[in-house]
Amino acid sequence: MVEIERVRYSETVNRDKIKEMIRAKKEKETPKETEVYSCPECGSQNLVHDYERAELVCGDCGLVVDADFVDEGPEWRAFDHDQRMKRSRVGAPMTYTIHDKGLSTMIDWRNRDSYGKSISSKNRAQLYRLRKWQRRIRVSNATERNLAFALSELDRMASALGLPRTVRETASVIYRKAVDKNLIRGRSIEGVAAAALYAACRQCGVPRTLDEVEEVSRVSRKEIGRTYRFISRELSLKLMPTSPIDYVPRFCSGLNLKGEVQSKSVEILRQASEKELTSGRGPTGVAAAAIYIASILCGERRTQREVADVAGVTEVTIRNRYKELAEELDIEIIL
């Protein structure tokens, strides 16, 4: 019995040794692919991938570090957006502006199949029921229903204000964080959505005033401001005060002014900020006054009433601010 156990033990040991030898031989035969991080010639890490020639080139000395690497892009070419959408075999990217992040499917409202052919009247009733139940199961509980409503409200306000996609995504992320921390309880969904949008505008450098957000929302300016302060405190949003320079491009575009006036306005505001003339004053009023001065200096005069209408401030504010700027910066204005 003891001899049989010894034989079995020796067979097991021999089998393990053979497996180790085979594994070591395979590791020797297959060379390890080392990823290049720096140029062997000059030591620079500025390496550029040239996908047309399938080469890895040093951006400083021009040495071809690697060649004939695999292109991981699509095998087809597209010359316009329609071709790209038609040949692409993937869906839309993930987005935070939809309650399910855009990962669920949707049954299109057009009664056509995947080939573009019209669906027969016999199957249309079934398709209608499928579409109805698909729409229902996308929202499973009250939390998702409220989130869907809030994100649609965010999208509506962002469209009315003409905000870019990045601001909408940022606002959706801020609102989702507020939901996760249970900050919505006791507050209206519209108020929190408007406050999240206002915070996203400031965070992305696309400032909009509280009055502008109030015009497109269904809540008062006071509630938006109060909710914004609460959210920024609870979520620890590090938001710097809005600079008057951020408002200049939008106001100049609304007044149909040239780039020369815009550059001059920015120059005046930078000089004013160096002398601390912008602190403690509303950024829209200071920006409007700088544009008014620049338009006179560049020969594209606009009245105080026109500038005030675009900036959303009063003529008195522009008059007071432009007198301060002209006096402190020694600007001679010939009216």
C-alpha cells in the first residue's frame, strides 16, 4: 500500500515538472511586446501616431520609432455626416441628459422596419402596443420618473438659453449628485434643475445671469438663488466669481460689433481688474460699460439704451460704470 502511494506521488511530481517546463518554453518562444514611451534617439516623450502611414514618429527629432502597427479604427471611410451615420455600426454615446443614460432601446414612431419598408396594417396594432409598453418600462419607479422629468426640464431650459452640449451634461451630473445626496427632498424639481443649470453655466465658463435663467424657468429668481447656494455648499462646488470678460463676446455679438471692439473691451476690463475696479460690482454692468467705451473709441458707436437692452441692465448703471472706468483709466471719450 505504501509503495502504491509513493508511485502516485512521484507521478504527480513528474507531471507538475513537465507542465512547468512546457510553460517556460512557451514564454521563451513568444517575445514580449514592450510599449515604447520615449524616443531612443533623443529621449523625448513627444511621440506622434501617424495612422495614415502606420508609424510612430518622434515629434522632436523626426525618428520613426515604430512602424506597421495595427490600425484599430473602422475599416470604412465616410466623407460627410450622413455617410458616417449610415455606415456606423454602433449606437449613440452614453449621456447623462437621459434618465437611463441612453443605454435603453427605443421603438421609433415611424411605422417602418429595419429595411425602410412600411409595416403592414395587420402588424401596426401590435407595434403600437410594443411601443407603449416599451415607453412604460423605461421608467420603473417614482425616482426614475422624477429624474426623467427633471432632465427633460433641464434640456428645455438649456435649449431656450442656447447653451452647448457640455453645459447640459454638466448640469445633469450636478442634478444627479443632488439626487444621490437626497438634496431634492422638500424642494421643487424645477427649482433644483434651474439651480443646477445656473451652476453648470458658471462651471463651464458660459455665464448666464439669474434673471436670464428665471425667464426660461418656472420658478422665481429668489428660489433659484437660494437653491443654488444650498447645492453649491452641500456638493462643495468650487465656483469662482463670474468675470465681466466672459460676457463680452455674447454682448458684442448681440450688438453686431466687430472683433476690434471686442478686443478693446477685453483690454479695458483687464486694466480695470488690475486696478480692482471690477470687485464689488455686477459683472454685466461693468462689461456693458467697457463695451460702450470701446464702441465709441473704435468708431462703432452704440447708444446706452442699445447696450443696456442687450446686457439686461439699466442706462443709469452703464452711465455710472463708464464714468468710473474713464476716470480711473484716463480714457478720453468724445461724445
